[in-house]
Amino acid sequence: MVPVECFFVLSALLFFIGVFGFITRRNLIAMLISVELILNSVDINFAAFNRILFPGQFEGFFFTLFSIGVSAAESAVAIAIIINVYRNYHSDQVNSIENMKN
């Protein structure tokens, strides 16, 4: 059986990779992938804390499933917005969205 600490290390690693990718990237798709990495690290934490605090129950797993559903809906909306930005400005960079302010 894998120790729970390994899940926490994996979750922290995914979280920091996601934050680093979100801050350093200017491509909208790469930023969306970074946000998804952050949300996946939260899902791993839900499952790991459920295993520690409530070993015989499934609340953490239900929160994880709900979070995955919300992440899927968020990704669909974000990709639709990115496609519309690309159609209007022929670029998927963050700088093209700043042109929408004018």
C-alpha cells in the first residue's frame, strides 16, 4: 500500500507546477492546462484526506467526483472562449485579450 505522504508530495508537486505554468505562460491553452493541474492536485488531496480521516467512508471521493465534473464544465467553457478569441484576433496569446478592452 502506498503511504499517504506520497499523495501529499504528488499533490504539492502538481500544485506548484500548475502555479508556475499559469504565471509564466502567455498561451491561453497552456494556462488552462495549468489550472487543470491545480484542480487535479486538489482532487488528490480530497482523496488522501478522506483516506486518513474517514477510512471507511466515501465523502472525499464524492467531493473529488463533483470537482472533476466542475472541472470538465469549466474546461468546456474556457475552450469555447479561447476558440472565439482565436476566431476574432487570430491569436491564442493573452495579449490578444487585452485588445478587447478598447
